Amino acid sequence: MHSRVCSLLASGLALLPSLVSSSPIVPHYFRAVDVSRAVSPKQVQNDLGRTLSKGALIFGPSNPAFAEATERWSTRSMPADIQVVIEVAQESDVAKIVKYCYQNSIDFLAYSRGHGSSSTISKFRGIEINLSKLTGITIQPDKKSALFQGGVYADLSIKKLWNDGYIAPTGSNGCVGLLGPALGGGLGRYQGQHGLISDNFISLNVVLANGTAITVSAKSNSDLFWAMKGAGHNFGIVTSAYIKIYQRNASTWHYHNYVWSQDKLEKVFEALNKFQGKGQIPALMGVNFGQFSIEPDISKTEAVIIWSFAYDGPAADAEKLLAPFNAIPAISSTKDDVSYPDLLVAQQTDINSASCSSQPYVGSTTWLQTYNVSSQREIYKLFNKRIAQNPGLAPGARVFFEGYSSKATQAIDPSSSSYPHRDEYLLVFFAVAAPPPLEGFARAWADKTVDIWYASQPGRRRATYVNYAVGNEPLESIYGYDGQLSRLRALKAKYDPRNKFRWYNPIVTY
């Protein structure tokens, strides 16, 4: 298969940059937001250093470790001013830091892997609480759950559990954190069998805005448990979580990757619609990823159509389902049976793939029920037109399509969590890495692409996956139209009345 096939299939990434948040909403029961005080590494070391555990580090921008500790997937969503980084060594450090910040009017931002790329993050100024050292995974005696610390990421979790004979729902990209995506629901290859990551929460160890450490579960702080499963970024820092694990279904996954020329576009999307229906992707066909992209070894001016299917089971069963796609003549077709960790490499979503590289991304996103074939053709033509106008953007430009099986996700009671999109089936997004002089051009391209998607499903309300939100979407499209926002804001007033957690697609803005 071509070396760049399926590059930047960034599934599991909480995507894309910039634009202004939705209209300010300040319910009467919220206090005025404190103005964050300026702070220096020396001051924090003097005030806090002795109370933190051995191995915790406090440093500022002059330290060589600062760049890596603050790196983000989208360089366009960098916080305005990270004055101090504190790399915690123990979970207990987090509560101490938050309490210190709360008492001294200093803003704080939790950091695990740096994939929260909404433009809303760019407003932050204060202390970064870096969780990257908290990477413990402990399988529990019952072999039905494991304790995952707050800095665990997908690649680490997948390899550890698979080698022990287990799996857990994670995001699909190996470099992305586990708990960050989970607080927004958490899509992944196993959701057709086991639901979203958040559907598998048993209990969470959470630090609230005032530094109080609590346990959150169906039996303890159950109202907050509901909120954390879909809007959790607004309520606390999860230092660790007990999450269900499962014995792996098969020893290998089957993948099949295709590259088609543009004249096959209509046939490909018609076959996809028949295959997927509305939320009818078979549970074991965990995901199909697609993209439009320029592959220069094929053509420097005409994008190709790339698609990758992954099935949790034997090749024979998978290929029966893929017969309609095998009937469409392809430029290339590659398939094999591999372990789940190796599947990420085959679909180029592993930790070393191009999809994990930091870039100045501009993008847009929405959900679809099915593919409007003529609209995908229109988006394809727009893609080629914009590349012709600025050929230098070709290496970092992609139109993405993600189709996860949603069988188990749909079967779970929607009232059990704040996640509002169980009846959404196809996640689509556009991304282009653009230098500053071309940011306006890229933004217009992104907006036009998503406008075509919106127009392709008249009468449907906008829907946005919080982990892919770019920061300019209506809050209802992210958190739901059926009263979820009112309930979330009431809980916000209870657990975070000063709105300290307001950096990642906040439910209350000022």
C-alpha cells in the first residue's frame, strides 16, 4: 500500500482550531470569574514545592523541558500564556496544586496529551498541571476492570491490556489520552461491542475546582457522574478511573485498505450507504475510516479516495461484508490479519504515525446520518480547486470520514449520561495545516466544506462531537438540544460556581 495511504486518519483526536466561542452565557447564580494572577516558577516553588511528592517538577518557559511539556497537536490552539508547568508525580499532587491555585486566584489547566484543540483553550493564562507521569494501569482481581491513571494514553493501554489478554474501549489513535476523550464520550473501534469509553466508567477519582478530591460513581455523587460522561471537562480533573475491561474477542483483527480514483466516488459512497444504513454497521466491523487527499505518487493535482476497514475477527467473515467494495476496481488494495496493536499501524493511527504530528491545523466538523453522494462530490471538487489555488497546502489537507459501529452505544439508556449523540452515526471533518498567511484562505475552505455537509441533510439540527469541536459551534450542537445544557449548568453551579473549568468548550462562557 502507498506509504501515505490513510496518513492523518486522526480518529480519536480531539480536533481542530480556531474561531470565537458561542455567545456569552452568564447565569445569575455564577460568581464573577477571578482575574488570574501572574505567577513565576520561583514563586510557585517557594509556595508549593515542599508540599508536593518526590519527583514532581516545577518549571517555566526558560526550561528546556517546557516545549515538550506544553506541546499540542494543533499549534493554533496553544494557550495564551502558560506561566508555570507542574509535572505531578503522584495523584495526590493534583489536589494540592488546585487548592493552591483556587486560594490564590490563579487559573489552571490540566494537560495529558495535548489533543484538546478547540480555540477556547487559547484563552488560558496560568499554571499547567501536567499529568504525563501518571501512567499506571492496574488490572483488578476480578479481571473485569482496571484502574487507569490520568496520564494513560491509548497506545499504552492497548498494548498493556492486549498482552495480558484483555481489551478496553479507547480512542482509535494511539497517541491520544484515554481519559480526555472519555470525558466527551469517547469514540473507538470497540464501541459497537461495548459502548463509548464513558459508558464503561465504574468510578472516577476527581479533583474539584476548590481542590477537594472526591469519588464519582453511580452510587457516590451520581449527579456529577452523569455530567462527567459527556461534559466532564467542565467539572473536574480525573486523576484516575476504574473502567471495565473485557477478554479479547479474537487473536487478530482483519483490515482491508483501498485506494480509489475519483471516478469511483459515487460507487464508493453508494456502497457505504448500503453497508452502513443508519447506525447498522455490524458490531465486529469496528470502524471504517476514509479520506480525500493528494497522494503525489499517484497525482499531484487530483485527490484520491482512501478507505480502511477493520474487523474484530477472521478474514473470511470480514471479506463477506466487504464484497461490494471488492467489486469496485481500486488503484490498490491491501489486507491482512494482525494483532490489535498492529492494527493501529496498518490504519496509520499509531503513536508514530503522521496523524500524531503537531501542525497549525484549521478545520471544521459535524455528524451525518448517511452520506449524500452528490454533496461528497461537491466537497471533492472543492478540495481539488483549493489545492490548485495553493498547491503547498496539499501535504496537510484531508477530508475525513469516520464510521464506527454503534450497536452497543445505541443500546445504552441515553439518560444514563450527558453524552447527547447516540443517534448520530457518521463523523466527518476537514483539516488543513496552513501557515499564518494562509489561515484566512484555510478557514474559508473549512467553513465552506462544513456548510456543504449541513446543506446535505436539510431539516436536521447541527450536531458536533465535543472532542472534535473547533470552538465556533453552538453549545446546543455539542451538549444537546433536549435540556442537557440547563441540567449541566445547574450542576456547574453546584460543583464549580467560579467556573474554573472553562477552557475546553465551556458550557458557561463569559
